[in-house]
Amino acid sequence: MLKRQDIERLEKTCLVSCAVKSGDSLGRQHREKEHPYRTRFQRDRDRVIHTSAFRRLEYKTQVFVYHEGDYYRTRLTHTLEVAQITRSICKSLQLNEDLAEAVALSHDLGHPPFGHTGQDVMNRLMKEHGGFEHNKQSLRIVKFLEKRYPEFPGLNLSWEVLEGIGKHSRDPDNPIIQRVAGYRFPSLEAQVADLADAIAYNAHDLDDGVTSGLLDIDQIRKVSLWRENEKALDRKYSNLDMKLKKYQIVRHIINDLISDFRKNTLKNIRKFKVETADDVRACPVRIGGFSAECGDRHQELKKFLFKNMYRHRRVRRIEFKAELCLTEIFKAYVKIPELLPERILQSEGLGPLERRVCDYVSGMTDRYAMSEYKRLFSPDEKD
């Protein structure tokens, strides 16, 4: 039977030198007794999975509101896809899978309802009160808002997981930036989770866009990642059903991006003579990333999705309703605080009223936000 110390010894022999080792963690803000058979990062991953914020991701959308269909991706399915891609990359690069998975599972905890529209709305509403950014909100959730332990607020996650969640490491407002001298970038595990997020987001929005009918196949063929993989499939299979072809193309796009990321990251490790985790953090460039050619193709896909999917009439109508919903709920709570749950009113220690309202509203699911809007503004809706 493996003990924690056995796993830590295995990490030192099986992981590359620049990987973060569980036994070398900078630790937690509040000291805790070590677990007999789980490493610090394994415990962090498990703590995140058991949070209410993680469960609420099931009813927070990527692009489509939940009632648009049962097969479109939510923040939860997206998060699981990011975690899978992250573990796959880390295994092949001999990085710490447990740390990277903990970061991947945490990365969207702070996202408000209604996708990126929700973030834009919350940032506008909080402009005079410190703003809103989902990575910072994720940190706020795991450091303060989740109530799971009597000894400390939040989840008391390891420093390296907090580092990965706050991935915009050069932001001077990041509460963890001062901990390491010469700090420029997060660990390589955090960089993998960051790029896995981008890979999953774009490839799977492409999938949902085709499924929903928002994207026209002839339009998509102008995108090189799609076009080249479709040609390769046509050479291998004749008369392949378009639904099956779509799945295969998206699968191959993901594989192409992962393969390039892996190859280029190994190249950067050698080029910049990276030997330790601190070398990764202090490097003048991000070690984990695409080659220039693949990066251009990935950007082409992102621009295509922005123009043809995120600005589509159906999506814009969803966004219009979302903006109205969140704006009016927020303003009502600030104007009449007694409309808030008692626990929010009594939590002055978590900040001024506007910040507490922001915490509450950004934590809502799409479904709850729409129901709350009706309860607040529809005279015949029961409270």
C-alpha cells in the first residue's frame, strides 16, 4: 500500500526536474497535518471537486443558456474536458498531473452566469468598486467564500494551486505575486492548464457551433485547422456522415494543438536550459506554448469563432437578456440590501456591500439568475 511519502519519492524519480514536486510545495497559509496517503496537491484537487462552487458549474453556460438544448457544453463539462487535456499533456511531459489537474478544475470557479457576457457585465457594474475578473474571483472563492472548515476560511489550498488559478502572474494585484523573487510566470503545470483551457474552449465551441447550426460548413472550411483535417479524413474515408466527420475533425484539431504544444514546450525547455520549477517562473518567456505557425492557426480559429459564432444574432439575443438580468438584479440588491439573503447582509467581513453583492450574483447559475429576476420584477411571481 502506497503512503504519501512513497508517492513523493516516486515523483522525485519519475517527474522531470522542472516539474513541481508535492514534497517541495511552499505549503498552505494555515498549517495542517499531512495526510497519510494523499499528497498536498491530491488533497487540493479533492477539495475543489467537493465545493458548492464546482457543482454550480453544471448550470453555468459556455455560449448557450441551459434551456437552449441538453447537448451543449456547460462550464462543468468544459472544466472536465480541460482537466482531461491537462492530465494528458502533463503525463507525456512528465509533469505533476495532480497539481495541474487541481488548477484545471479550479480555473472557472469564479465565472459568473451567462459566460463571458456575464463577466463583462459584472466588471462594468463593479467598475467603481475594484472591478471583476473571473480568475481573481476564483481565488476569492477558494481563499474566503467557500465555508468547509472550522479552522480557517476557504479551502486553504497549496500555494502552487493558488499560483495556477491566478495565472495572470504579472498582474500587480495578484495576491501571490510577492512570494517569489524574480517571479514572472506560473509553474509549467499551470501553463499547461492555461493552454488546455484555450484548446478545449475553441475546439469545443466549434463543435457546439456546428451542432447548433450557427456555423456554416462552407464558412468553416476557410479555417486552416478544419480544412486540412477534413481533407485528410476525406482521403481516408469516402462518404463519411457529416455528424461523424465533425467529431473526427474536432478530435484531430485537439490532437494537432496538443502535439504542437508538447513539442514546442520541450524545445523551449532545452533552449532556455530550464532545470527547475523556479527556472520556469523566472524565464523571460513562457515555456509552455505553441509554435509560431500553430499559434497563428489557433488565432485564426479564435477570430473565426468571434466573428461568426459569438456575434451571431442568436447568441447576441441571449447576451442581451443576460445583461438585462444581471444588471437589474445587481442594482436592486445595492439599492435595497434587505432583498439579499440574511447571510449576505451579515457578512460585512467579506467587504463592502457592492463586493458582497458581486460575490452573490456572480455565484448564481444561469437558471437561478433568471428565476431571481422573475421573483424580483414580476408582480405575479411567488417569492
